[in-house]
Amino acid sequence: MRISLNELKLKGLDYYWAHAENGELVMEPSCACGTPLEEDYYCPNCQRKCDCRFIACEDVEILQAVERLIRGNPSFRDYQAMVLNR
């Protein structure tokens, strides 16, 4: 199943953008409005602290890696992931 950036925005879902960089899984936080977030997760556009519990994946291979992370790490058990439809 896939999700679009517009759907994330409409649902108000803050998210991580999961992709590969030099063969490693990278997850970059973004506000539901689309603004990339710094380490404090504060969005200057929305003037709020974001809570990323959704992971938007670059492709199916990344989704599979993220699903393994979710299953294998109790800290991620409340997270959901889908492939981002760009």
C-alpha cells in the first residue's frame, strides 16, 4: 500500500522520510506540512513540536527494512510505515 505527501498532510501525520544513503537506512523527520525538522522536532511553520510515528519509505526494499526495525525494536512498536507515492 502507498501513501502520498498530500494524504500525510491531510491526516496531519508527522513522519520520517526513510531512504538509503550510501547503503545505509536513513530516516529524516518531517512535519505533516512538509517542513523538514531539526533535532528538536519543532516546526517553525506550524509553531509546534512534531511527533513522528509514521515512516514514509522510498521504495518496497526500504519498507521491508523499516518493517524489520518495527518488529525488532520495542521503541518502534507504535509506528506505521508505507511506501511514499511520489
